[in-house]
Amino acid sequence: MFKPGDVNLGDPDQLMAVGNPPHDYLAVLRREAPVHWNPAPDRPISGSMPLTKGFWVLSRHADVDMSSRNAEVFSSWLGGPVLYDNDPDVPPLSPYSLMGQRSGLMGKDHPEHSAYRKLVSVGFTPKSIGMLEPMIRSHAQRIIDRVRDANDGEFVSTVAAELPMVILCEMLGVPPGDWPQLFEWGNSIAAVKNPDIDGMQVAGEMMAYCHQLVTEKRERPDNSMLSNYANKDVDGERLSELDINMFFVTLSIAGHETTRNTTAHAIRLLSEYPDQRAVLMEDLAGRLPNAIEETLRFSPPVMQFRRTATKDIELHGVQIKRNDKVYLSYASANRDEDVFTDPDVFDILRPNASKHLSFGSGPHFCLGARLARLQLQVLLEELLTARPHVHVSGPVNTLRSIWFNAVTDMPVNYGLPEEVHQ
Ligand code: HEM
């Protein structure tokens, strides 16, 4: 049985050792220390950005929700939304420097945030996203064609990874010849904690590419999102070049890794819980939307984001000081027994599954949530219709990360699982 303090949430190696996300430990925090001081790891963490200061962990659903909605006290701008500490070696315009974070949508507070969000939201309205469905379906079918006759294979690279990045390229208006490059950058940046990959350099290359593309869209406007951002005003306002570049990189991080991991988690969970697969397959189209919400609740692809206190406050009898870092645990909020009955049970018919906080809440609520849900619905529907028995057939490898709950590779078999044969 854990005690508060037994696991350092800033240490990816500890997380990998106890199970990532560490649900048993987070349950102890929710019960015994809902505002818990997590010190900085007491050793340098290889392959990770610096984490030199400790932080307060908010683990209850009500507190994560309240702090996400209360940007006046829990700022995204003051210290940025990323838990790592500002590193003087990081180039100022990298998405991981404080200046870089503040230049993006996630790192702003009202009123700058509201103004910026209004400008970029035009690409994400229900109408804009709804119109993408035929295009999403045709890419999903092309991807599923690869496995229509397959016996087995690696799931993340063959099925889960491609759709989010291709859809982003289509939406932004990236010429098809450049998609492989974008795809490679997206993969690299998602694994920014991997010591072999220089995520900062990749982000710089992406920003330079975006600059060139924006120049082309200004010379030859088209109907793409990037062309609209570069050429059209919203209520007399227009995005600056830096805003567009940062948004481009943000989307490549925010929209890629998250959606692909949810696809992988969905197949992993249906393999682990065959009873739930049976319930789903009785009415695939009807039950899939709630099954996706339950997958997001049970296995959130983003485990946390950060806020910084703008003033001294007291929460559950604990003093949080101005400038202290605050860690919002979506993984814990989603298992809060005050909101979800039997939270450790994976139940695709759970009536309030969509109360999860995997997309955050409040002003920074995920701008791409509708797009992510549509992609997941279409891809999983196509996959489970074509290959209803797809199941995990070997060890699942996950990313060593304090941030992303990511599946790096997952062997699957497309036939009936052995236990069903018996
Ligand atoms: C399952 C998939 C996804 C998950 C779990 C997810 C998760 C999140 C979370 C937790 C936030 C809130 C950050 C905060 O409060 O600081 C967020 C914000 C955001 N997400 Fe997503 N996301 C997903 C897919 C996408 C997609 C597909 C896109 C776009 C293509 C996207 C774009 C964004 C953007 C632009 C923001 C910033 C919103 C703001 O600061 O106003 N996300 N996402």
C-alpha cells in the first residue's frame, strides 16, 4: 500500500516501475493528500527536459476541474502549461521555452487567450469538422485496407499512427508531397522525451517549414485552414506570422500523439476486457461513441498539464504560494470515486463516462476534441467492422514519460483470440 510521497510523479523511471499512470498511488493521493507536494526528482533524469522545482499535485476531479476553469488564479501564461522548468539552453522560440509556450494558444490567459482562440477556432466549428467526415472516412478505409487480409502485425505504425497526421495535413493544406516529412516530424516531436531525438530542433524545422508554407498561401490562397489563417480577418483581427507558426507546431503535438494513442488504447482495452468487446459488437455504431469516452476516461493519453498560482491560496487546508507550480492530474481525476462508480472498472456503457477530464475543461478545453472524437469513431468503426477480432498478441511497449500515456508498439493478431477457440 502506497503512502503520499512514495512515488515521484516527475520521475519517469519510477512511473515505469510502478505502472504508468500510477493509479494505485493516485488513489492514495485523492484520499489522503488531495493537494500533495511532489518535490523535484533528486537526480537528473536522462533524456528528459529539466525538472528542477517541485509542484503541487491536484488529484481530485473537482479540484482539477475548478483550477482549469479558474485561470485568474491558476495561470497557463505565468509558467506555461508544461510541467518542465524553463531551461536557459532551450532556444527562446522552441515550443518548450517559456517564451515559446506563451506564444502558443495553450500558454496564454484571458484576454489574449480568448482573442487568439477566436481566430483559430474558425477551423474547428461543428460545421467545419462535420464536413471533414467523408475525407476522414476515405483515409481510414485506405489505412484499414492494409490489414483486411493480414494475420498479424504491429498496430501503432500500421493502423493507429497515420490518420491524425494525414487529417492535419489535409486541413492545413500541406501539399501531399510533404506529408512524409510532416509525419516524421510529428513522430519525433511526440517522442521528445526520447534521448535519441532532438525535439527542439524538430520544432524549429517545423516552424521554418510553416513560414515557407504561409508565404506560399499568401501568394496563392486556397481553401485550407492555413490559407485562411494567413489571409482572412476575423472581426478585423488577423493572426501574426508567429501565432500561425506556433499554432502549426501545437497542432502537430496536440493532435497527433493523443489521437493515435487513444486508438491503440481502445484495442488494448477491448483485448483485456473481452466481455466489453462483446457488448460493443452487439451494436457497434450505437455504442462506439460511449466506448470512446470510456477509453478516454480509463486511459487518458495526456496524463497532466501545468498551471502556476498567481497568488497565495488555500485549498483543503494547504497553502499554495504565488508562483508555485500546480500539476493537474487528468489520470487521477478520471478515476475519482466521487464522480465515477467503480472507477477502476472499464465499462463501455458507463452513463457518465464523458465526464472525464482527458480533454481538460474551462477556457483551454481541447480545441480538437470534436475532431479527435470523429476520427476515433470513423477509424475504430472501419477497423472493427473489417477485423472484429483484432487483439493484442504480445507485450505492449509504452513511452517512458511523465506526460504522455503513449503506446509505442503493440503486436496484434487479427484472428480469433486463442481462448475463444477453446
Ligand atoms: C484524444 C485526443 C486528444 C486529447 C486527449 C487532447 C487533450 C487536450 C488537453 C488535456 C488540452 C487542455 C490543455 C490545458 O488545459 O492546458 C488540450 C488542448 C488543446 N488541444 Fe487537444 N487533445 C486531443 C486531440 C486534439 C486534436 C486532434 C487537436 C487538433 C488537431 C487538438 C488541439 C488542441 C489545442 C489547439 C489545444 C489548446 C486549446 C487552448 O489552449 O485553448 N487536440 N487537448
